[in-house]
Amino acid sequence: MPRSVLKWLAWLVAAGMIVITTIAAVYALQARARLPPLQAWHQLQLGHEFHASRPDAPGSFAEYLALEARLFAELRERVLDQPAAADPAPLSRFNPDSVVAHLALDSMYNHSYELAPPDEPRGSVLLVHGLSDSPYSMRALADLFLAQGYYVVVLRLPGHGTLPAGLLRVSWQDWYAAVVLAARHAAARGGAGKPFIGVGHSTGAALLTLYSLRALQDAALPAPQQLHLLSAAIGITPFAALTQVISGLSFLPGFEQARWMDVLPEYDPYKYNSFPVNAARQIYRLTHVVQDTLDDLTPAQLAAMPRMHLYQSIVDSTVTANQVIRGLLARLPARGHELFVFDLNRREMMEGLIAGGPLADFERLRAAVDLPFRITLVSNRAADQRDMAAFTREAGAREVTVRELPLEWPVGVFSVGHVSLPFPVDDPVYGLTPDAQTSSATAFNLGALAAKGESGALVVGLGTFARLRSNPFFEVISANVVATLDPPVSARPAVPMAPQRQK
């Protein structure tokens, strides 16, 4: 190669490194300026957290639960019981006297937990939550499977449910190793020869997808027969690729904030508000491992993939329906897979205010034909109505079947989204219309909070409370879950539908 070309290439590499380093330095400086000081829960590392690389890492789910119990005891001892570390804010999950701390620490929903039916299980299900969430996000679906006679295992992923600092050093390998332990345990609890089902939200969906792909190659992994995946994190923004460089300056004194994308008050009992750079880096790596694993498998192997049921909002700040299709469903041979897509509110008076991107995405899906999977679009029955309908095109078909739904858009709600899909609207903490009986027991609700005021009045943006936290159409998901069980205890109890008509 001519010396002049080598010099030109060296110059390009050097220029690229300068640009990346400059971006990282600017981000670190901005983080230091815009983020508040770090607190104990942003810095403490709990010694009893699960890490797959440790020589003494648990080898069974029972050992994982025992380690988790020691982890929560350590959390109380090192944070809640220490006045210097605890948070005096009255709505903090790290204030031992707050209602938020009571929910976070005295309920089972930040822990892994199991539910056993009164009779012999019909099968088993493993439910895995999303990034920065907790097992609480799987609560409604866990109760649904229990009502159908399934043994239920809900996993707390490593780094979750305790301190936001738990996500500083966790890796996707830790999450995956925990999924393997829980999957083996759940399948065994269900019983030999009985159905084993996986249910995941966001990162949990990506982990269960990877587990199912690897189970096609490894007979030692009990293979699920079905997957129900909500807001599946199949494709993530490339910005996460810069996170490793950005956080590289965090070792410098005064630049510890560079390890964080957000540092916020922790008023949510079941979800971290603060978000570290490492969390974005790990989900970015996980999505690439999923794609690489898909590349490594043959069409014959992929034909044995569990039947997949995916549920996705057309408006999603983390992953889009098109990414779910291109990154997963379009790569699988036809096997009864299906995708539910929740549209925006198309009521005519709001049409001119709807963002163009989601509208274009939805139209592309509506126009797609001959797909190797069933697609159902949940949308307004008509442009001037809040009433909903399900528009379904079977795999390989062109015609559309329309089913009217006894559901409608709540007043003032324009879309569902990434975080809202697993929560029914009567959820006591995140529900838009929380159930009065359960809400009085918790005395704390975030989903129905409609904060209004001048910008700057709160330490968090007013938009924080505008994001929908529950799903007005959760019954569509729950009804489909029940209908896919073989045989269901009851057929589609939640959403009776009108007779089909062709369109």
C-alpha cells in the first residue's frame, strides 16, 4: 500500500479518536454540571449481589434466592439503618419511614418470587422484567397465569430492586446466568412433559429470546413452548456504543457523574429513576448477542423456535415495531408467530398533532402483506371515535379481519408506550384508574398523578408524570395469553369480541 495512503488512513484514525474523545469529554463535563451530587445509593456496592463470574456463584435457583435474602438484609443494614446513608426525603424509597420504602422493602415485589396453584400445575411460566424495573412489573401477568393453573416463577434480575448503584457493575452475562437458573427451576416445578412458557418485558424479553435460541443448540436447557414478549428490546439506539468511552472518564476525581445518564430522586418503589451508563451499555451488548446468535443458527434450527407472541406500541422511545420485525420475526420461519401493535389515538381532532414518524411506521405495517406471521393492529375503530378495534392479517394473507373491542381510549391519552404495556389501568401503583380497595392498602399511586404547574417547580420535569404508566388495552394481551394456552381454563374472558368481518 502506498505510503501516502497509509498516512491518510492514520490521519483518519487519529481524527476519529479525537472526535470520540472530545464527545466523551464534553458529555462528562456536562454530566458534572447538570447532574446533582451522587448519594449513597448511587455509589454503594452490595457484596451479596449475584455475579456469574464469581467462583462461589449460586449453582441453583434455591441458592440464588438464599443469596438474594442476604442481599436485602445487607441493603437494610448499610443504607436504611444508617442515618448518614438513608434519605430524609419523605417520599424516598431510601427513607425507612416513608410509604415508598414500605412498599419497596416490605412487599415481595422487588424480590424474586414464586406462586403455586392449589392443585397440580398444568405447566409453568418464567416471567422476567425489564431494565431498571423489578418483578412488580410482571405482577398482573403472574396472577393471570396462576389463575390458569400454572406454577409461576418471577425473577429479579441482578442489580435490580435494591440500589441504582447495582447497575454500575452488572453485566448482561449476570442477567442471562440468572435466567438459566430460574428457567431450569421453573420447568422442573411445572412437571415433566408439561408446558413451559416464558414471559418477558423489554430487556427480559431479549434475555428470554437469547435463552430460547441457545436452547435450540443445548439440550441441557429446558426449551419453552411459547414466549410472550412485551416491548421486546431487540434493537437499541447506537448511542449506547459510545457509553463505554463516555464512562471512561469516571475514574477522574470530580467526574463520577460521567457514569450516569440520569440522577433523580428515588420516589418510585419498584423502578429506579437514576440510570447509569453501564445499563445502556449492557443492553446494547445483549441485543448484539441476540442478533449474532440468530446468524449462527440454521433455518432448520430456527423452525423449532418457540411460538412467539409479541406486543408492541407503535410509539416507543426504546425500540420500534419495525425493529422487532426486522430483528426477529422476519428472521424466523413461519410457525404461528404473531405481533400485536398498539396504535396512537387517531381521533380526528388530534390527527394534526400526531408525530409523523409513528404515523408512517403504522402505515407501513398496515400496508405489509404476505408476512410470515400474524399481525394485529389495535387502533381506533374510526378516525372520529375513541372506540377500539383489532385489525388482523393472518400469516401469508392479504385480507384483513376486523374485530370490534369493548375498549376505548381514555380521555387525554394519546398513546401507550414502552413502560406501560405490562400494567393494567387498575394497578394500585401505576394504574391510570387504580382499584380503590388495593390502592387504599398501598396509599401510593404514580400512574394517576396529573402534575400541572410552571416549569422548574419540581426537581423532576413535569413530563415525567405525563408518560403513561399503564395500558388501557391490557385486556387484549391478557385475553390472547389465555387463548394461547392449551387448553385454556376459560376462553378469552377479558375481551369478548363482535363477529368477524372482512375488510
